[in-house]
Amino acid sequence: MTDAMTAEPAAREPLLSASVVYDDAFGGGAIAAARAFTADFLAAAPSVQSESVADERVEMAQLVVSELVTNAVRHTLGPCRVLLELRQDSLEISVFDRAAAAPVPRGHDPRRIGQHGVEIVVAVCESLSVEPTPEGKRVRARLSLLPEYADAPDRRQS
């Protein structure tokens, strides 16, 4: 038997997590409900962190949730599930749906009306990934909750 070390640290449990399923996603209220769910979830952050999440970061989280749920509602069949996981300095937002196809960001086109959701999520989040699941896919975005993060120059250029 040999000892082995891995370079990848073990994933930590979130400080706080919650999920909700929107069965009637096509009823029109799933997007607004998901935004409210996100705001309520982040309002509970002081129970596990020393301070509350800045309003600007709450609004950014609501925007990301709104865009991801909109994609699930418009482009897939069946229910979608939103999972929020509060980490030390970030929020992981996952939206599960029943379609296997990954959302694809479109090229920049200022004349296009709509269909900018994935572009918006990529622009404001630290990461975006799509993972297959037995029932469809999981779209996961990680958003920094640090207020100064929003004021930093474009963080993807290094």
C-alpha cells in the first residue's frame, strides 16, 4: 500500500445551502420566485457569516439566477431545481433541468434582442460550468460575494 496525496483540495461543505423545485416552470412565476428565493437565502447569510451580503452582490446573484432559470424555463421541458450554496466568499448557483444540451453563449451582436443570458452570466461570475446528470444537466455558476470584486478591472484578463 502506498500513500497518495492529491493536488486538489477536498470540497468543503457549504456554510448554508437551500434548494427549491419549480414544477410549474411554464406558469410564468418561476423566474420571479427564484429571484425572491435568492434574496431570502442571502438575507440569512449573517446567521453563518459575520456580516450580511452587500445589496449589490444580492442583486447580482438575483440576476444570475434569473438568467439561468429563464434558460431552463424557455429551452427545456419539465421542472427545474435551483440549488444555492453559500461558501466563505462566494455563492454557488446551480440550476438543474431535464435537457442534456448545454446553453451556448452567442457572439456579440448589439442588434440581437434577447438571448444574452449566458453572456451575462459569464461576464459577472467567476466561473460557469455545465455538468451532465442522469436526468439532464446542472448549470453551475460561482459568484463572488466580496463587494470590492465588482469594482475590480476585468478579472478574466491576465
